[in-house]
Amino acid sequence: MAHVIDSEVFLAFSTYATIVILKMMFMSVLTGYFRITRKAFANIEDTHMAKTPEERKKMLVVNKDVERVRRCHQNDLENIIPFVLIGLLYTLTSPQLSTALLLFRLFVGSRFVHTIAYVMQLPQPSRGLSWIVGMAATICMGYHVLSTVLRL
Amino acid sequence: MAHVIDSEVFLAFSTYATIVILKMMFMSVLTGYFRITRKAFANIEDTHMAKTPEERKKMLVVNKDVERVRRCHQNDLENIIPFVLIGLLYTLTSPQLSTALLLFRLFVGSRFVHTIAYVMQLPQPSRGLSWIVGMAATICMGYHVLSTVLRL
Amino acid sequence: MAHVIDSEVFLAFSTYATIVILKMMFMSVLTGYFRITRKAFANIEDTHMAKTPEERKKMLVVNKDVERVRRCHQNDLENIIPFVLIGLLYTLTSPQLSTALLLFRLFVGSRFVHTIAYVMQLPQPSRGLSWIVGMAATICMGYHVLSTVLRL
């Protein structure tokens, strides 16, 4: 184990995976921020700052800024978790450090661009391209895993 | 590997991670239970117990109890998966057993409280606080990983 | 590490986990395909192919084919990620190769059936049964992990 866990590739993977997961968790905080500033909640028990029952009901609305952040968070779940899972298996196949670093950096960079493009509503294809770069990095690693370990 | 996988921290991590993932999977069963008892489905092919086509269409509704369980499940996906992924990397950095156990127990306990508070609609801040405790435990582990292995 | 990572069970796990995660990622592509062919988008900046602002707004609709693929993708997230996480811990408990292969194949097979049944709207219980088979395989592995490593 020592030579796998202490390998440069594993340390790099741990770093990038942790950063990108923490970034994904930050989307929850951002959703909370938008829910509070836009006064748009999903649960009646979250509207306790309202004074009257009518006011509380009015706070149970769908707000477009909140929904945008939630879609961005969902896209993170759909892309970042596969990256971390496939990335871990990829790391254990002892890939070349330079290739691995390139793929990790491309993925993590692309996801930060993706979030900025999504939340700030930048014109396409900024969001589309960053999504494709992230997908491509994960698929590359998946292909490498399959071509190295394939046992069906 | 033997001394990592057989370490007390790894055994404890495997136990808590498995328990909390099984708990998350249980939310699917709970959603199914509420869909059947509330007769609220999302797919037309799931309404085969209805007799007439009109009755089938009436079953394609959004029910507030079903939506509540689904939001709880979604919150689990957003919090429990990051815990397991960061927790695995954290475990591999050979942390102190007592600290690791404290973080694992805090996280798993907080998620059970969170689910009860969400599904039974307990007044805030019960749900909010349990969410924050879980987030804090995961962020602590992420910080520990980054401060131990950082390779950018 | 060598004897764990080079073990037949670990190689088989890496293969099946990678295949089923790539299959899950394919659901994003399918969602994109349905969004474009059905002209049903969630973000205003994605409707740049429209000529007039009215046409753009008309493209921000909820389409039932798109929603079906998204529900299928969500079900994948709720089932495939727990399989990969618990499956990794299960693999590290050095299970018997034949049992492990059976569980991995059952799970991956059931998820392909599930997706086909969901997207092509096959009559129940095709989708329900394939979902149960997948759940059962993951729960079996989780039970095996807990009965082997339990440290509370």
C-alpha cells in the first residue's frame, strides 16, 4: 500500500478530489444564501422568520435564481462524483504522473469555469464547453482503467 | 495494504460509511411507500392498479409528502456521498483513531437526526443544525486531507 | 497493496464499476439529445438557436420525454453510486471471487435493464424488478461488509 498511497499520483488525486468535492458542497451554502435573500423556501418549517401564516405561505415559492443554483449543484453531482470514483480506480492503475496531473487539472479547472458560467448566466458555449472538457477527462480515465484491468 | 486496511480507522470508516449509505438507500424505499399510500406517481406505467384511464391520469400528481421525502433523499446525496469520498481519503492519511471516530460518529448521528427532522417536519433549527454538524465533520476531514497531502 | 489491487476481485470490481459509471454519465448525453430534439431547455442562455425572444421563451418548457430521462438519471445516481462505494469496501474485505462476480454482474445487468425499461416506457414490473435486483445486490454487499468489519 505504502508505495501506492505515498505515490505522487495518489497525493495529487487526493488533493484535486478533495478540492472539487468541497467546491460541490459549497453549492449547498450558495443555495441557502439564495433561498434566504430571495425568500423562497421549499419547506414550511423554514419560514419561521415570517410574522403571519399568509406571509409564510408566500415564501413557499419557486425562485429562478434558487433553481439555477440547484441545477448547477445537480450537474456537479452528475459529473464530479463519477470523476472522483473513476479517478480513484484510475489512480490505482499507476498511470503516468504527467498525464494524471493534466487530466485532474483539466477536470477541476473546467468545473470551476462551469459553475461560474452557470451561476452568472454567461452566454453559451462557455458552460457547454466546460461541461464537455470535464466529461472528456473522466471518459479518458475510464477508458484507461478499462484497457488496463478489463476482467468481465 | 494490510496495515492500512486492517487498521482500526479503516474498519471504523467501513462500518460507518456502509451504515450511512444503507440509510440513504432506505430513502428510496420510503419514497416508494409514500407514492403507493398517497397514490402519487411520476410514471404512467406505475399506475397499473387503477381501473380506468382517467383514474390512472389522476394518479400522476405531485404529493407534498412524497416531495418532502425526495428532498430529504436529495440532501442525503448532496451530503453523504461527499462524506464517504472525503472520508476514504481522510482514512488513508492515517489520522488518530479517536479523532476519526468522533468525526464519523458526529456525521452519521447528525444525518439520522436530519432525516427524522425532515420527514417528521420537526420545527427548525433541528434540521438546520443537524445539517451544519454533518457539513462541519466533512469539511474538517477535507481540511485534514489537504493539509496532509497537498500536491497541486 | 499489490495483492489487494492485483487481486481478481479488485480487477473485476474496477471493470464493472467503471462500466456502470460510464453508463450513468451517458444519461447526461441522452438528456441533452432529448432537450435539443424536443426543444425543451431549462436555461435561457441555451436557446440561442431561436430567432426571436418569444421563440426563446417558448423553448423554456418542461417536456415529458426529457423529464423521463432525468428521472432515470436520478435513479442511477441514487443506486449506482451506493453500489460503487459499498462495492469498493466489499472488495477490500477479500470476498470469494465467484460470489463477488455474481453480485457485480447482477447489479450491472439489472441497471442496463432498468434504463431500457425506464426510457422505453416498458410495462411494469420490468422496471420495478430490475430496481429491486440492483438494490438487493448492494444490500448483500453492505451486509457482508458490516458482518466482516463491524467496529462501532
